[in-house]
Amino acid sequence: MSTSDVRVRFPPSPTGYLHIGGARTAIYNWLFARKHGGKMVLRIEDTDADRSTEDSIRGIIDGLEWLGLDWDEGPYFQSAYAAEHAAAAERLLAQGNAYKCFCSKEELEARREAAVKARADYRYAGTCRDLSPEEVASREAAGAPYVIRFKVPRGEGGVAFKDLVYGGIERSYNDIEDFVVVRSNGQPLYLLCNVVDDIRDRITHVIRGQDGLTNTPRQILLYRALDVEPPTFAHMPLTLDLNKAKISKRSHGEVVAVQFYREQGFIPWALVNFLVLLGWSPGDDREIFSPEELIEAFSLEGINKANSIFNYRKDDPKFFTDPKAININAHYLRTMPVAQLAELVKPVLEREGIWDAAYEGKKRQWFERTLEMTRERFHTLKDFATLGRAWFADDFTIDDKARQKNLLKHPQLMEWLPELADRLEALPIITPEEAERVARELAETHGVKPGIPVNGARAVITGQIKGPSMFEVFAHLDRDTVIRRLRQAPEYF
Ligand code: GLU
């Protein structure tokens, strides 16, 4: 196989939003396809019509697009191939690889209960496996409902395959019951549809969650019966929370949805970078990768067998998600080219109604410089509209600590800050050097350290307790805004 023959798929069931676990599966598939110059197929597995929704399909596609994970084919819809799924079941029957089973639900349930009582493993006993064709025909003619079961080979031997993550795996035939491939209502089961679709889509590598591993031996039997070489399998470890429970919406809430990260002001690639590390490592201690570096470094062999930990504490208000995710996002936010950052901050300010059209034109440079001056302390794009709000709008609030420590402790600032306004107003142009000079003069006049008026000014002008040099800020922000906010200082006492 030449490397460009690699074909992988991302086959979500559209029964909910895009979960970070699903996104991780998509990322691993995408990286593998990109690394080998192969193709990624997007297939929406919507055979469960009752649970599949349009909203979910849209949400999954939006989420993939937002993450920057492009696919080469699809979206294909599994429901469009119902005739092929049924034909495959017919073929299995015709070849003698499957049989009609007339055992009723009640009979099966009774046998299961008996097995449980006897503390034995329950497996379908093969009651209908060897019914004569006449018997089958007469039961069918009598209208008895039936399912179609796969005829698992009996006797010695089993299914052996090499999983690229978990290594050699073997299941003996005795441990695999004759599984159902078509329900009594004629609906083929997911296990079969998934194989038929992977055959049609010429999938070479199935990269999926560890929960798929229980299906693999049965699916390999289906491939064999359909005369197709099975693909290579790679199962990824689970992602667990700190209590070793699977992460889910029910127990963890929105924090498991990709959409949540978008709303929280994540940079899409930062989320990809975080998720890829949940269960994969490059074999060295690198943690930050550009797309090119990640494609280069990625290999299925680098996926860990051990389950990965999503380090999220619901009860810790300091972190709205795994702190590592936040740190990775902050890293990108602080180091990416500022012109690129500007494009990401724009929609955030727009949503808040504090975007100024002039940032596209004559104030562009000012806008980018603002991002440069403020981003050092920020973790998410949203921070520009919250912690950084004073740079773009007048309706900001003063951080409580800043108010306590840098205003209320020094009531004289009620006079000194308006006085600083006068001194700045007297300057023809406010430069950082001139601003520093007048602030120092003011402090000297009143016999205090310059830090006192300067930090007071920071509180009333930026709302924050820390930030870039205030002398730079005096010179950078709009002159009238600086003077007005200093004059308003007494209102905060
Ligand atoms: N539709 C399945 C799911 O969302 C895909 C499983 C597979 O990758 O084979 O879990």
C-alpha cells in the first residue's frame, strides 16, 4: 500500500453536540490522514433515526470547521445506504454466514436469568442455528418474527488481530455469541452498517475510542464473511476525570462540549493542541506544536495505552476547565502574530457591542498595539472584553481588589488624581516620558511614592490591579479618556 492510499473516517452519531472525546478522535484521524497524504472521510452515522437530529449534525460540522479539521470526502449519511446494509445481511444469509433466529424476547430473557442464577456467563445458545430450511420456511409462513444472527465459527480458534495501540488481541470463538445483525423490524444493526460503510468508503485504518474494541472481533468476522481484508485498527484510551469516571455531559456539564470552549474564548488550534495531548505523546517533552509540527510528530504508536486524565475540578472556581487547556490557550494568545489575534478578538468585541469600526481603518495600529500591551495577563479571548474592557469601552467595572488596595486606602487620591489630570492636560502631547515626569512631580509635591498615584490611576483608567506600564497607558489611550477618567476618580470612593 502506498502511503497516499491511507483512508480514515470520522463517523459521529448525530445524537448530541461534538464532545471533546469525539473531537479528539477526529483530530487523531485527521493527523494520520494529513501525515500520510491520505484522505479523511466524514460519515454521519444517522441510522438511529429516533435519536439523530439536524441540530446535532450542524453542531458537529460547525465544531469540526471551527477546530480547523477539514475532511476530504463527505459528509456521507449512513441512512442513505440502507439498501446496501440490507443486501449485505441477505448475502450473509445466502452464504450460510447468518441465520434467522425465532427465539422470542421472553425465551431469551428467561435463559439469561437462568444463567445469572447459575452464575454462568450468558451467551446465545445457538438454538436456531441449525433449523432445517423447511422449519425456517414454515415459521416464516406462520408470521413468526425473527432476527438475523451471525453464525460465529465453532470449535477451536478465534479472532486474532494486532491493534496499533493495544498490541495483539485474541478472542476465542467460544467467547463470541451468535450476534444479531438485523433486528426483528428488519433494521440492520450498527455493527454491520459500520462495516459495510467502511468497506464502501475503502477505509484502511479505523482509529476510534477504546469502547469500540469490544466490537472489533465481531466486525472482523463480518469482514471475513464479506470477503474483504479488515482494516488496521487503532483504539484510543479513554479520557477519565480525576475520580476515574468517564467524562460525560451528565456528570460534567458543558465543559465536555467543544462549543463551550468556543464560547469561553478559546483559540481553535489551542484546543486541538490540548486535546491531542490527552492520550498521545511525541516521545519527548514538547507540548506546543504548530499544525505542521504536529502532523510531523504524530504517530499512532505514540498513543498511550493508559487512560488519560482530564484534570477538571467542578468545585474549583479558579479554573473553568483543565488548567492545562487554559495555559495552552494563554500561550497561543500571548505569542501568536498580533494581526492574527486581532481577527480572533474582533468577533468577541462585536458580540459585546464594543467593536469600533475604526479598528479596521485608521485605528488598526492602535488596536493591535492594545492587544500587545494587554495580552500578557490574559488567558482567553473573552478576557479582552472583560478584564480588558476599559481599553475599548467606558462601561467597565473596577476590580474590587484594585479599588480596596489602590483607591480606598489612599483617600487623598480623590484630589490627587484630578490633579494628575490637570498636569497631563497641560502637556501638548502625552508621551510616556512626559507622563512619567508629571506623575513623579505630583508624587513629590505630596510627599508620597509615585506608585500611589500611578496605581490609583491604573484602577480608575483600566479597572485593574496590574497591567502594562501606566506611563505607556497614559500615552496610548485616548487623551480625553485618560483625563476624564482621572477626573471621575472621586466617584469611586
Ligand atoms: N458512530 C460511532 C460512534 O459515534 C462510530 C464508532 C466507530 O468509529 O466505529 O461512536
